[in-house]
Amino acid sequence: MADATMCQSCGLPFNKEHAHFIATEPDGRRSIYCTNCYKNGKFIDPDLTMEEMVDMIVPVLGKSIGKEKARKEMTTLLPTLKRWK
């Protein structure tokens, strides 16, 4: 699978600053998910809904861009990610 530019669950960018968050698959390959969402080949919270994910991200992202903008960005981005399709 091609390298993802962001976590395909929460949207965390896989840039130099966040490269250490890229999870690995059980066989050692780079995952398309981050360590906040995925561990040992499984989602940390497999029953999490997309709406719950938005609610988890907004307070963190909102510190830098404002909660309203963060909610708008996440409700637009998350449906495009592999986990939520």
C-alpha cells in the first residue's frame, strides 16, 4: 500500500513533526493509521463513531485554529478517510 500523507482514521498529518506517530502493522510495515488510533494491527477503539472522533479532535485542534473551524474541518475531512468510507 502506498504511504499515506495522514492518518486514515483521524487525519493527523504524517509530516516530519508527526512521523513518530505512524503506526506499524503486525508484519512491521508502515500503517496508514497513527499510534493514537491503531495498535497491534487493530483500532484502539473499534466501536468509535465518526462523530465521537470529531468530538475528540476538536478540543485539541481547536487550541490552534478555534473550535468552530476545527469542527468544520473535521466534519469535512473525516468522511474522506479510509476508516470512515
